[in-house]
Amino acid sequence: MNLSKTPSAGNVKRAPLLDLKFEEKDDPQNPGDGIWMIPSYGNMGVVETEQGLVVVDVPMGPFIAKTIKRLHNTFGAPVHTIFLTHGHADHAFCLNPLFEYNEKQGGPPPRVIAQRNILKRFNRYRMLQGFNDHINREQFAVPEGISAFPLPDRNPDITFDGNLSTRVGGIDFHAYHAEGETDDHLWVWVPEKKAVFSGDLLIWTFPNVGNPFKVQRYTLEWAEGLEAIVAKQPEILIPGHGPVLQGRDRIRKICLTVSSALRYLHDEVVKRLNAGMGYEDILHDIEFLPEWSQKDYLVPRYGCPTFVIHGILRQYTGWYDGNPSNLFAPKKSEIAREVTGLVGAEKMAVHAHQLQSEGRAQMALQFTDMALAAEPEPALRRSLHRLKAELLGSLGDRESSFIARNIYYTGYNREIRLADADPEND
Ligand SMILES: [Zn+2]
């Protein structure tokens, strides 16, 4: 058969680094009296008090040394308290450098405060480090040879359920549990400064609920968290990622626009569930609002609305799709082998190419997989791996979501390797 044009062998596709309006190059910012943000991946919030600094979150390993240097140069004061907005690597894994910093400042060790669920999360990370290394390598396009998942370097000292209030150097701090990106998420309110530290409730992209690799995240609760922030009428918002927000009206507008996008998807799914619709029908039935791609803080540059729908469905339903044929179904590859056996792998491959030429890449992928499941002869197998690479590569090139693009590119690289590994003349 006519082999399609092939991507050049050994050509590896890799997405550029994730851009969550990352401003690590910028100097520490001082949006209010004693309120600071040290931009990094993720941001560190700082409040100056007479008893020392109160810090919200610590950035990832590769960025921590620079952040500590900025802390030293800007304040030269010890850290009294660290709040962790949630137990992700870019917010909570690098605490020891702050303890060492305090030692150099001649201060006592800081205390570390987090929501109680962080302890279970850290235990899970320790149990599943290998798994997390695999999935984060794919999600973040981490090259081989570099650890894709370091472990948290210590547990917090103080954990709480619900709310926690504390006073440091005459300033009140209130931490509120609000599930969103994680079940251990919190945000911090400093009423005297009218400042809020939102963590990843605001991340300058469409909220990353329904991440294809990760455990449950929380759509309605995320929206409620943003609305609770707005109810405090903050004048300053330090986000987990991206630039500082200032001005009550601007903060209100951005938080409520994000929460309304989440509520829209949530309510559309719930409406269909209550009407008796199944998972797949719901997934393909909900329309997205065009305004989402026009707002810089909602562009699906990390996750995307389709993932959010998966997240909501997974939160409220089980895995059964309503068709008893699928209750104890054979493997998909076995079904595909049966189907392809009837039709012939070559015919399936021709149709896959036809679908590709019609611009129906997703359907073309399904036929490519079915043809491959039948383990056809080597020349056809090679051409199918190359076709699949082409399809995945072009989908990745057009994809705005960093996570989806990395999944496509990882698949592209794998298919190129498989095509090249197949012996040419057997
Ligand atoms: Zn984050």
C-alpha cells in the first residue's frame, strides 16, 4: 500500500516549558504596606511583622535558592510562620532551605501550618513515588535522567480542619480550608492589610480540575473558595502563579469570572446526570463559552474545560457506563483484533489515512489503533506507527493545553521509536 509521508526518524517533539504567566525574572513585588510577592514557580507570599516574616508557600527545588537569596536581600529577617496553601511540589516540598535560612539569621525554626489532609497526601506521594515520576515526566515533559518527582522534605508542624486563626507580630492571619485543586487546599486572609493569598485557587489559566493523571479535584468547591475570597473584599491578591492582582473590583471580577466558568460546567453536568444521561453523552454534549478563550486568566493553557467535565463526572459517578456489555468487557485491544480480523488490517489502515485526509484526526487514531491491535506484517505496522505519530504530532502542535500537548508529544515520540525499532526487511 501507499505509505504516507513520514515524520523524520529521531525527531523528538517537546513542548516549551509551561507558562503560567511565570515572572521569576522579576524582582520581589510590594503591592501593599508590608505585603510582598516573590515571583517564582510558584509564587511566595510574604508579610512583614514585628516578630518576623510570615511566608505563604515555597517554590519548587530548582527555584528555591534564588527565592531564599531574594528573601535575604529584601528582608534579612527570620521567618516566623510558613503557611502551605496545598501539598503540591511547587508550593510545599522545599521547606528545609527556609529552616537553614533562619539558622543563618539567628532565629528559631519557623512553624509550618497546613490543612490536615496534606499529611495523607505526603504519605501517598511517598508510597507512589515511582508512579508519580512516570506521570509527571509525561505531564511536564521532564527529560529522562532528571527526577520528575522529588518528595516533600518535611511535614508541617501544625495542621487543622476548617479554619485556623493566628496572630503574629500584632497582625491577624486567618487560614480557610477550601477544596479546589486539592483536598488539602487553603487560602490565607490578612484583614488588616486587606490582602489574600489564594494559592492555586487562582492560577492564570482555566482551573486544572480533571487532570488526566491525578486524583480527584473539586469544581464546585473551587468556585465556592473563590467566592469566599471575594466576600472578604480584598484589595490585594497574591496568586499561586502569575502576577499580583490589585483593586477590589478587579479581584472581584476575575475571581467571579473563574468561579462562574466552573459553576457553568458543574451545573451543566449535574443537569444531565439528573436527566439520566450517561458519561460519554454528557462529555460530548456540553458547549463551551467563547469568552473563556478571550480572557487571559481563563485560557486553557494548562488544563482545559473537557478535563473539568471528566473531573465532575468522576466526582459524582462510578466507572460503569450504563451498558452491561461493558461491565466485564474484554480488553479493547482484543475487541479491536476481532474487528480488524473481519475487515483486514490493510483496509483499516487505508480508512485511517482517508480520515486523516478529511481532517478527522481523532477518528483516524481509533482506526490506526484497531489496525495495530491486529499485529499486521512489519511494513504495514511501521506505516501505522508513522501515521499515528503524524496524527499525534499535528494534534499536539494545535493544542493549547500544556498537559494535553505533552501527552500527544509523548505519544508522537513513542510511535516514532516503535516505527524505527521495527526491522525494515523481515
Ligand atoms: Zn501550583
